[in-house]
Amino acid sequence: MAEESSEFELADATRVRVMETNLLHASDVIYWLDGSSANSPAAMSRIEFPLQVTFTEKPNAIQYLHSLGKSAFWQTPTQPMHLGSTTEIERTRPAQAPFDIAGHVYDPRQHFNPATFEVTLGSGNGQGVVLYPSPLGVKAGAGGVLQGRILKAIDGEPLIWGLLSLEVTVGLNETATFVGQTDAKGDFRIALKRLPPLPLNTTEYAASLSVSGDMAASADAPANVSDFVALTVESTTQAGNFSQEVALTVRPGQQQRINSMNKLFIAVQTV
């Protein structure tokens, strides 16, 4: 007796009927940037680990999604679902009205200092918000590290969230700039990542240090660096001599602590 066999007929799907389409267009993006990675925000690297973001200003119709190094924003659709499929023109991102986003951003690992930010979004070009490493987040490399503590000359209290800019002369008409930020105790560390080796018969590089900040800043709230003003810094070689740029020297590969003359800290005051 012959065995019976069963054959299954497979159907090939050659057409898919789209019943409806939901169009969501991203309004804009905030990029969270490492301020020590480059001198220009366009060249700065993104912070590639989770950050905590709280908003103090955001339109109710704006939705958001945080991911590593960026936060995306889009507007709640005002149009119903499109029936069927859509055309390329319908899928094109429409011009959107600008909107303001403000808030605070924190690093749970405390490798970056917190920051306050205010940006206007909607153009679709993206906006960068810069954070600066805390002393905990700065590791010594081949270029070395500059470190210290900044206190206010008027009362000896720490300069909280102050910004430092170190300009090093590395060649004829050639400079390299490094930045850092004090923490809630006034401490800072600046990694000299891009500092080249010393040329032959040279023992050190000439440099100048400048500081900006908010003398009323509090450790309870991150500062907005756009509100900072230039401060004067006491010389490392002459007590009582304050200027907006202080001359010093740096050497590649070393961990150097800098202090004002006859002090265990750098003293600053208003201009």
C-alpha cells in the first residue's frame, strides 16, 4: 500500500497594504559635550554615558528621549494618522517654530560638574551644551596635569564652578589652550592632553592662566557659565599683585600644583 504524503502550500506575500501611517518628525537635538576635549564645541566629543537631566522650562507639547551623548525632542503630532501610505513630500520635515528648553544636567558618576543650560531649539541643526570634568574625572596622561584650589581673596571661601583657561605657547606664534572647572570645594585638575613633548634644549613651556566665574555661585545649584565674568588672579611670584592673566610655566608629563605667592591656593577677586 502506498504511503500518503501531505504537502503544505506556502503563499508568497507580494503586496503589503498600508492602512495608515503615523508621521513623527524630530524637532531638534541637544548634544552633551566634553568641554576639555577640544577648544571649539563643533570639535568636542560627546559624553558617552548616562546623564540626569531636569527641565525648568519646556513646552508641554514637546516630548523628549535621552540617550548617550544626546537628547532628542519632538512635537506631539497635531494631525491625525494618515490614511494609507505617504508621499515623499508628506514625509519631509516641515519648518517648525522655535521653542526654549532650560534646565540642569548632572553626572551621577560625578566625573563631570553639573551645569545649567538654556537653548532655543526647533531649527533641526542641533545645539551643544558643554560640561567640564570634575577633579575626579581628570586622569593624568602623557601631557601631565595642572591642579590646585581657587579661593576668593575677600573671604577665603572657594570659587565654586569657576572656569580656568590655560594658554600654553608651544612654538613660534603657536599656542594650545586647555580648560578646567573648579568643583564645589574650589578644587580643579586640568589634563594637558594635547601638550607636545618639549623641543630640544627646552626645559619648560611658558603659559598664562585666566579665570572667570560667579563670586556668588552656590554648591546647591549648578551655574550657567554664560553668566560668568572675568576675575583677577594673584601672581604666583608676587604677593598682592592681581591681574586677569597670570604667567607661569608647565612641563609635559608632570603633575603640577600652582599657588599664589606665599599661599597654598590661588586667590582671585573681582576686576
